[in-house]
Amino acid sequence: MELKLHNTLSGRKEVFRPLDPRRVTLYVCGPTVYGPVHIGNGRPAVVFDVLRRLLTTIYPKVVYVSNITDVDDKINAQAQANGEPIQALADRFSAAYNDDIEALGVLPADVQPRATGHIPEITAMIEALIDQGFAYAAEGHVLFHVPADAHYGCLSHRSLDDMLDGARVEVAPYKRDPKDFVLWKPSTAELPGWESPWGRGRPGWHIECSAMIRAHLGTRIDIHGGGADLTFPHHENELAQSRCAHGELDCVGYWLHNGMLTLGQEKMSKSLGNIVTISELRQSHDGETLRYALLSGQYRSPLIWSDRLLRQSRRSLDSLYGALRGDAPSRSSNGHPETVLNALADDLNTPGALAALHGIAAALNRTEDAAEADRLRRQLRAGGWLLGLLNKTSEEHFHKSLVAESDLAPSDEVEIEALIAERNQARKARDFDRADAIRNQLTEAGVELEDTRAGTRWKRIG
């Protein structure tokens, strides 16, 4: 199977050829933890989780690293506003982030490094950049000198002139050039800081990822992923630092960027105040529904987030789980369905992969051959694993997962089950008027019943 990925650096889809087929390396930028993450932050976590799953079916070893930025001016400001220690805030929201993405079905990274755990590596890289003439110290700061890098702008496809206007917004007097960016900055007594050759201070955002990649994956890696909003300046600056410090022009083989989530016509972002957090969504939607919604669009394109998208995603999952009634989840040992693999191998075409899953489910619903049904169930489960879906029994999906999506409290679920039990007794006693009245009562409450050989199942509708 030939895997093709769209490389931001070249601007085209390319056949993926790893540096070492025995060990594929993947790094994805994680969040800056100063508050609950919004669902837009969940998109790269889910998208690159699918890529990682796909890579593990092709290559014997995949090393996946995704970081946490736990030292940043936004963290400092939020901690001061809350009146709590900076590290306590970072720890709290790091744990919340991991809990959120676990609910989205994201497998844990092999390594989840934090910036504060890599200060020696960061200062060593800064020293190397200074020694080679790519950076300079000034007034307790260290800055990367952009004009010294002849390749700067190659990732975002911008010329230095294109960047000049934006760079002039805040031009510090100690900068040699308006485009120069900070590698190290001084810290006051109330801010986190570490001793360095340039005084007590803390790292700039961009240098953190460069140092963590080198520490855990080496000076050259196969794939670097993140949101499209990171392409410039974060990834452009990161690439410049790594390229100049290591002397490796191709220190990243493939740059992948996912599109943004939008509410209406605007990008979802904390700065615009139009975010919907994952934790808020989890109060009324199952995590698997959120994951399906995030995978329903091509990863490089913007995705419009809406209640309609969530309803469609829930019903699509209902359809898939409906075909798996009575089946226990397991990862098939007979390989993954080619239709799903082929879609994902074409630049992570998740809409095509989801369509392939529904094709398998439709074939399963049609067949009357027991052996063929068993094969199709295994294929559906195996294809679902590639997408991080269908990890529950159908009973768990219809009873537990959709409780969250129906605004039902635990007591409501108990009441529904009691009414269903009463209806079953009425049917046994041939009191069909009472049985029909209970069904109507539940229907009016937005609960749909389905009588099967295994018993009566229910789900929320509307």
C-alpha cells in the first residue's frame, strides 16, 4: 500500500517515504495549558491519532511524541488572575486536557514532554545558535536573527517583505531586525525562571518544540503535525531554529496541518471568545460522537461545527452500531478492510473511510450467511479501530453513550428501564393497551424502543 500525504513544505501530495522504515517518527504540537481546551484543539489530537494508527498498520515501530507547553505568558497571566501557583494551574489543565482527549478516543502518546522539563536542552540549543551566528543576546533577551537564515519563509511560502508589516506591530529597541523573534526572555521575581548564560529567564515558545523534538526523536524526523494556524509563525520559526542549529536542511520530512474549526464564518479561538470546550460538549454528547464529527470532514479543510453536525454524527454511529448488535468489540487479527485503508492512505481521507465503514455495515445488514456476517463484523470492527471508533458493544452505545446526548440524568435512565420492564410484563400478560401506552409515553419523552431477540433496546431521538 502506498501512503500519500500533503506536505505543507512542498504544497503538494507526496508519497510517504520514512527515513527508517523500521522506526517512523511523528511529532505533534500539543496545547498551551492555561484553561479548558476547546473542541478545535481536539481536531489535531484526533486527526493525528488516526495517522498514528494507520502508520502502525504499515510499519513495525512508530514513535509518537506530542508535547505540553507549560511555561508561557498566557499561563502566567491566568495564574495571577486566579491567585494560584503557576505550576498548579498548568498541572490542572494538563490533566484536564488528557482527560478530554482520552474521551475522544485518542491513544496516549509514547512521550508527552513538557517545556519545563527541558530547560537544559533549550539553553544548549540557544547557545549553539549564538555560536553559529544565527542568534544574539541583547538586554537579557536572546533573539533569532531572521535575515541570517536564507531559507526563512519556505514553510509558510512567505517572503521577508511579506512578513515585515506584521513584524512592525511590536518592535523592541533591542532587536536588530523587526522580524527577529525571541528565544529567551528575562523573568521578574514573580514569574517562573531558570538561570542561564543570559541571566534568569524563561524560554520563548518556538524554541521549546525544537529542543523537545531533538531530545526525544533526534535531529531529523519523518512527520511534524499541528493546526494550520501554527504554520506561521510557530512552525516557520521552529523549522528555522532546528535547521540552523542542526545544519539539517530537511530536518522534517513531511509537514502536515489540519484545518480550523469554525462557528459560522469565524475560526474558533479563545481570542475571539467563540469557543466551545470539550468538557462542555461532553456534558451532552458522548466522546465518540464528537470524534466522529471531527473526522467527518477532510482534515486539511475547515470544518463548520454545529448542532446539526453532532446530530448527524450520532445517527451515523447509531447506524454502525446497529449493524453490530450482539457483537463484542475486538480488534480483528485478519487485517483491516482495504476500502478503509485505501481511503486513509490517500492523505487521510476520513470521510471516504467513514463511507467505507457504512458500506461494510450495509453489507452486514443484507447478508443472511452466518460465516459472511462474522467476517463482515470483524472487518467493521477492524476498520473502526483505524478511525478510533466502534470500541463499545452496541448495548453500551445505545444505553450508556447516548444517555449523555439526551440530557438524561442517571435517575431518568433508571425510570426508562423501569417503564420498559413494566411494558415487557404487560406484553407477557397480553395487556397490549398498557404496553402501547408505555411505548407512547416514552416516544413523547423522546425515547425510541426497539424490540429484538436479545430484548428491548432504547435510544434517545430528536
